[in-house]
Amino acid sequence: MSSLSTHVLDMVTGRPAAGVRVMLTQGAAVLGEGVTDADGRFRGFPALGEGSYVLTFHAGDYFRAACVALADPPFLDVVPIHFGVGEEGHYHVPLLVSPFAFSTYRGS
């Protein structure tokens, strides 16, 4: 089994993004969800077996709550990250996000 954590960085302010809703799914099943803490981190996911998963970040809601002007409709609202778990270990999937761009990678 593998562990999963995430970290969200607000590229507008250059600071951790607290209060971003994050959801982990596999197929139609919701495996876990919550919001990022003051450090922009969420660690409340269950252990993962081999397979394909989706982390969904509700970035538009976060930016609206932070009073960032967004297009109507926003360019980025919900950001899904599709990833696979093929070997045991820790999977850290950070999200660097602004209203118009995002980036991710497998962290440590």
C-alpha cells in the first residue's frame, strides 16, 4: 500500500493556499476529501493500492473566496490531476496554481 499527500501553492501570492477543497476518486468512488490547512497541505487520504486515481482541486472556489477577479466563466475552476500508483511508497502530488495556469509533479 502507498500513502498520499498534497500541497497547494497560490502562485498569485506565492504562499500556501489554505482552504482549497480537495477530493480523491477512483472511478466513481470518492475515497477521501477535505480542505488544505494553513500550510496548504492535506494528508487525510486513505492508503492506496495499485491503480489509477484522480485528485480534484476546487481552485475557482479558493480564488473567489480570496477575492481574486476571475473571468466569467473562470479559465480554471476545477483542476483534476490524473495519476497512477504502480509501486509502493509515498506519493506527494503538489499543485501550483493561479487563475490561468497550474503545474504539478510527483514530489517527495
